[in-house]
Amino acid sequence: MNWQPRPQEWQQRYERDGYLVVEDVLEAPLLKAVRDELESIESAVRENILPAHLRSHVHLERDRTRGLRAGQFDNDAISNIMELPIFAPVFRDLIVHPRVLDILQVLFASTEFSFHNYKCICKMPGNEAPFQWHRDLPYLHHTSPNLITCMLCIDPMTAENGATVVCPGTHRIAHEEVRDGDTDIPEADVPAERVIVECPAGSAVLFHINIVHGGGSNRSTAKRRNVIGIWAGPETYPTTGARYAYEFVMPRSSNAERRKQTQETFGKSA
Ligand SMILES: O=C(O)CCC(=O)C(=O)O
């Protein structure tokens, strides 16, 4: 494990490109524990024994592709698990993972950032539909675009298995210019400069909520799973009624009551 914090470089790259890849964020034993839990969810879904309050957060590929331009795919593989932290402590504790928090603190240039949610995007072999080009902001409905998407790669990302593709620099857009329709940007409007984000398992890929990104399908024979977190900067609040488990915890806050909240919520893990 080769963990080397490089705060200045992180900040410069993120500001310039709108995204940042940091390798060696999740340690090997943690990666194994996360994979094991994801496998348990998969088999519980297959056997139809996942409790209803959890099953409602698991979406299959056929749910995702319904209504997409890509068409409909008859596939019962898992595509997305929302509310991941309520499925197992190993997922909940990713909210207070020190290396993740170190990077977020640098990129927000503040300790007063808060957790929004974690989901797990699963690109299983045979999940054929690509992710359309989009910005994340219009999905999120917050008072400011000071939000960061932090993807934790549970498996390696490769061109073949559907690595996320980003358009560097597209994060530089005024808040009011982001359109609701930016959840599905036509190919013709996407800049030619595109980067396929290939990186090893255990990497964190952070991107500005306004960067244009998408991703191909998984053409390999192995699973490609990312735990995707949304984090909100200081004084950045949701404007809809949707709230998530553990939302608004502020694991790096200097406020005494916030510190107490983190300690009592996460115990020894914090
Ligand atoms: O997992 C991917 O490659 C893309 C996911 C994504 O774009 C999203 O969740 O907004």
C-alpha cells in the first residue's frame, strides 16, 4: 500500500480538470470486506430473501434501461444499490474513512463539508446499456454547485469493463447555465476531449458535480462496481424533500456538537 497525500497536487488537478484520481485509498482487507458484502446482497436478491426495506433500494439493469435511448435490455443483474450505508456496517463506515475525508477536506478547502449519500453502481458483465452523458447537479437539487462526487472503485476500471469517461474542463459552467436536461446530453453536444478513467481497485475518483461524464457498458467477463458518494460543501443544502440515511453528518467538522454526533454515530470507526 503506497499512500502518499499530495494536497497541493490534488487541489491543482481538481481545479484544472474538474476531476482527480487518487490511487491506494481503500486498503486491500477493506476492499475484500466490501466485495464480500456486495456478493451477499447479490445472492440474497437472487434467492429473493433480502428484507423488503432493503430490497426496495436495489435496482436491476432492466429498471435502469427502461426509457433510455439505448432501449430495453432483458437483464436481471443488479445495476444500482441506493442507501448503501444501511445494508452493512462496512458500507456505513466508508463515510468516515480517513483517506477519503483527507481528500475531501483538501478539495473543499474546509472541514465543514457534509455527507449526502452513498450508492453502488454495478456494471455487471452483460449489462449492455451505456451511461448517457450527463452532469450530476440537475439530479441533486442543492442551493449551490459546491458538491463533489467521490467514486470508490471496488474493482479496477478499464476501457473494456465500462470505466467512467469524463470531459475535462466542463465543470467550469455558471450555476444558472446548468439545465435540467443536462441529465441526458446528446452526443453532438459533448466535447471531443474525453478521458477514459482507468485505475486500479481501491482508487478514489473525485469529480466536480458539473463535469460532463458518462460511461460505456461492461464488455468484460468481470464485475465493475463503484461505491459513489455525494458530498456537500459548507452551507450547501438540498432543495427537495428527499433525505438519505446519515445525510448531513459532518465527520471533519470543528463544531463540538458535530464531533459528538460523529463519535456517537460511528463509534470506534470515527
Ligand atoms: O459508474 C459509472 O461509470 C458512471 C456512474 C455515473 O455517471 C453516475 O452515477 O452519475
